[in-house]
Amino acid sequence: MALGEFELIRRFFDRPGSGIGDDCALLTPQAGMQWLVSSDMLVDGRHFLSTVDPAALGHKALAVNLSDLAACGATPRAFFLALSLPYERAADARWLQGFADGLFALADAAGIRLAGGDTTAGPLNICITVMGEAPVGKALLRCGARVGDELWVSGELGDARLALEAFRGTLQLSGEAFAACRQRLERPTPRLALGEALRGIASSAIDLSDGLIGDLGHLLATSGLGATLKVDTLPNSAWLAAQTEATRRLCSLAGGDDYELLFTAAPGAQLPDVGVNLTRIGRIVEAPGLHLRDAEGHPLRFDAGGFDHFKSP
Amino acid sequence: MALGEFELIRRFFDRPGSGIGDDCALLTPQAGMQWLVSSDMLVDGRHFLSTVDPAALGHKALAVNLSDLAACGATPRAFFLALSLPYERAADARWLQGFADGLFALADAAGIRLAGGDTTAGPLNICITVMGEAPVGKALLRCGARVGDELWVSGELGDARLALEAFRGTLQLSGEAFAACRQRLERPTPRLALGEALRGIASSAIDLSDGLIGDLGHLLATSGLGATLKVDTLPNSAWLAAQTEATRRLCSLAGGDDYELLFTAAPGAQLPDVGVNLTRIGRIVEAPGLHLRDAEGHPLRFDAGGFDHFKSP
């Protein structure tokens, strides 16, 4: 039998000191800080499959939101969870416990607390709103890139898409490669320490959720500038590096679900070392648009936009 | 054809100065203020029928969240809209325009701005997170009621439930009565001015969304106290007053969707006049639990809990 709404919240989501129970959560800002807020909705069958490990789902639902805070250089403070659950899920204590475990493990690691939310019956849907803080005027924004700034990306690109293609059966991976790439797809790591360390250093930043080309397009749109992108310098894992050139480019340029940070910085800027690889992949130029270059510097055509939820995949 | 995700946001939800576009919205707190935050999720077929007027849906989705701010005495500042839309809705400009019109008409009236959000394909689901401000230490909370405090409610109770029963066919209403009660069900008025005016006056407050008995139970649970409730003094509209005693009591005590404020105040407290009727309906007592009284002061039994999303209706 499905647990009652309030019992479900008490048992799985109300932790000591959570403050859940009033109509609103009460948050006291620190002096000299601004709030950064983002809201993301994950839908069954669209952002994840209902067969996914519930702990991975709990992790990812929070991770994609924390990645937005990372992109803004914000320190995570509080999040709100709105959850629509089919009856069979609301009756499935193992699933709920797994989801809560994955969610809170990442919340604890990121230093963010669940401050409130909502639970209802309905098709599985997870909406998380995160709030973080940054000193006034220090948040990283999409605008701010200048001509001549260098374009940087954290970590490695494309493994999440490589795992997705393996799931879809369009290519085959070894067991080891599949396990590693699947981890990137299902348990992305929000680059919070990097985002905070880039305050005052990066001139603009965005997180990579829709794919490099799409997200770089969003970043450039705010400044009206363009960028050259050296496609063959894009950082890839050994698994993706072993694939065909077409697969490498598809996964690196239009992969989606990378949750790495893409940022610009003036040439010679002292970039922070927080244990995450940073790769210089291009440069901001005056000519609007995205100018792809191959290893020899020749123009390259690539036809794939970012992910759009209302276009067919 | 469905509009693209970004085109849909631009066309219907991005208004001048909205600031939509970065990974997070940036909010600067005013000195001496605390934030109050609430998140509510509305699901198709559960909280509304897909045939509802989209403008009414846009209004109600925001109204139920603003009602949480009202219950806390908060001044509305910013909200976030996460929207999951079936393809046919994303292609329906008339529906989207109606939804946006209803949403923004209430937002403008309440002085709250859309600061960000998310749009995705999926079963129709609306998750709104609202943020408001109140001076430090002045927010209304559920706890705080004292023995001897009087129990007050705003407006009239039960019309929303009366409309629902008419929709269900369990009773019949005249055309005029149905139109008036349906308005209460589909376009509730958040009691924002009253909530703000009750800062420093009410000792505790909650908004009525699940039904008077259920919500009063939540309020009492935080203090461990009880209340006497004079059932026949509950404020009703002429439409509900004309119904049988059983219908009046069901709709007033366990109606749900009233979005009136229930609050406690010390006897003799000077209550604000903001153009909303206030009715004294009972008193806080030491004996835990809810003690219903009829017109003669005799104990009354009534068997209906508040609304629980995971119990059958």
C-alpha cells in the first residue's frame, strides 16, 4: 500500500534540522551575498528511464541543478524537491530509500540542505530548485566574454553520449568502457569547486548540459561575439578516443549531459587548480557564430544543434 | 508543429527585464530581510483537468504558491516556472498564450516577477517555486499559538469543494451559484495583503489548501496544543449556506482548495482591515486535538481527514 503523503515525506525526506513543515522555508542571507537560483525538471522517459537505479536518479536530479550553481560560481545553500510519484513508486520503500540515499549523498558532499518541497501522485517527475550564494557582483554569468579571451572546458567531453549510443545499440563498448561511460551519464559530477574558484577569473561561464555547440551558442548569443573552436583538441576519455572520428565529433560537440564547465578567460589568466583538468579549446573572435577548425586549422562543417526538448531526437 | 523549447520560452514567458537566460537567476536581498521560499507541483488529472481554461490554470498554479507566501506574511518577489508539456500543448499557441496570460495577470497584481525556470516535453506538470521577503524575525510561522489565543479565518470556506461536488454530480447548483463557486475553485485569491498586515499580530498562521480540519491539525501539531472549533460559526457563502447541514459541514471542514488564511491571535488583538472578512471560529486550548462544537456548545463528531495525495479520494 502506498504510504500517505506526510508519512512518505517524514520517512524518506525529513532529516533532523530540515525545517520542513511550514508553508515556506525561511532563509537568512549573509551580508554582502547575492542568491543564485535555478529550477530543473526531470521527466520519466525523457531525461531518464524508469528502470534506472533510483540512487543514480536521486544523484542526477540534484547534480544537474548543482551544475547550474557551479556555472555561476555559487556556493550551494538550500534546495527544494517537488516530486510526482505513481502509486506503485509511492508504495516502493526500496525505490524511495534508494532515491533518497543518492540524493542526500550528493547533497551532503555539496554542503546543501533540503529546505522544503512538495509530494504528489502522478507520472514520475522530479523538479528541483537550488539556491546558492556568491559575493555581490562576483557571480559568473554567460555574458562578459571579450574578443581575444580564451575558451576553456573542464574534464572530458562526450562519454555520457557515448554511453547513450551504446544503450541505443548504435555502437558497442567493452564492459569496462560501458561501465565508465554509464557512470558519466548517470552520475555526473557538478564542478562546484571549480565554479567557486573561477569567481573573478573567468569572464563568462556556462555548464554543458545540451552539448558543446548548443551551449557555446547560448554563451555567444549574450555577447554577440563568435568563437573559433579547435575540434581535435577537445578533451576525450580513452574510451571515446578509441572511437571513429565521426563518433568522437558527435559525442564531443553535440553530446549533451556532460555537466562540465565551459568558460572564457583573458589570455594569461591564472587558472585555479582544483584537481580538474582544464583544456583550452578555442578563442573568442569578433565575427559572430561558431567557427570550427580541424587539426590543421581548416574550417570544418558539423551539422547538429543542441538538444531541444520539443524536437524529435 | 511544436515550437522549439527556446522559441517557446521566448514567445510566451520571456518578458522585458525578466533576466531569463543565465544558468541561474540572480537575486539581491534587501538588508534586514529574510527569504521565504515554497515549491508546489500541479499534476494534470490530479490538481486540475486538462480541459480547464488555460488562463484559469495559469492563475491557479501561481495562486496556490502565493498563498504559501501569504501564510508566512511574505512580500512576493520572484518565481520560477518548471513546465512539462505534451507535444500537442507545446504546439497549441492559444493554450500557451492563455496560460501565460492568466499567470502574468496574477503575477503583475501580486508584484512578483518570473525570474527563471525550465521547459520540457512530458505529461502536463506545472512546478512553481516562489520567493518572498519579510523582515528578519517577522515571518508568520505555524508554531507560536498560545493557550487562550483566538482562532480566526479569512473570507468564506467551502465554495471550492461545493463546485467540485457539482462537477462530480453529487449535488446540483443553479447556474449563478455554480459560476460563483467554480470561480473560487479555479481562480483562488491568495490573501497576500492580509498576510503582510498580520506580521507582528498573528501568533501563528497557515493557509487552507487541504481543508480546515487537516490544516488546523498541521498548525496544532507544531505546538502540541489543541483547539475548540465552533462548527456553526464557520463563514459560508449564501450558496453554501443554502445547502444541507451535511454538505455545509463537509465543504467547510474538509473542503480543500479554499486558500484562505487560518491564524491565531491573542484575545483583543487589533486585527487589520484589508477588505477581507475575518471570522473568529474557535480558541486554542491545552488539551491536544481538535474539539468540534455545535451551536449549543455540544461536542460534535465529524469523520474526514485532510486531503492526502496518496490516499484514494
